Amino acid sequence: SIDPLHKRREAMLLNAWPEVVGNAIAHRTSRMEIKKRVLYVYMNSSVARSEIMAIRHSIVKALNEKAGKEIIEDIIVR
């Protein structure tokens, strides 16, 4: 069964991005979307992209905590 709060939790997770990754990386994020439990993050900086990939598992954990449930399993940076 689909959690009726799922869309709201996804929104909470996306809104928590700047808080979790910091403003410098948030400002270099052009777009984000969640598909099949994966957060796709579009960055306009290769340096920021590398930073995210290096710590993506801890970011996944922090974002899920903000959403109050495991919403994503991984992050793919484009």
C-alpha cells in the first residue's frame, strides 16, 4: 500500500537538501527528482558533483531522517 504521506515526505526530503548539504552545494544544484527510490540531482559544478558522490551514503541517511521515513536508497548525480 502506498503511504498517503509519501508525496509530502518526498517534498520534505527535497526541501531538506540545502540544510543537509549546505548552501554552497545547494546553490550549484539545478534540479532534483525522485524516481523509484533514487534521488537524481542535477548539478552545474563538477566539483560539487564529486563532493556529493563522495558522501552520498551519509546524505541519503540524513535526508531520510528529515523525511521521517526511508524515501530514497541512493543518489545519482548528473
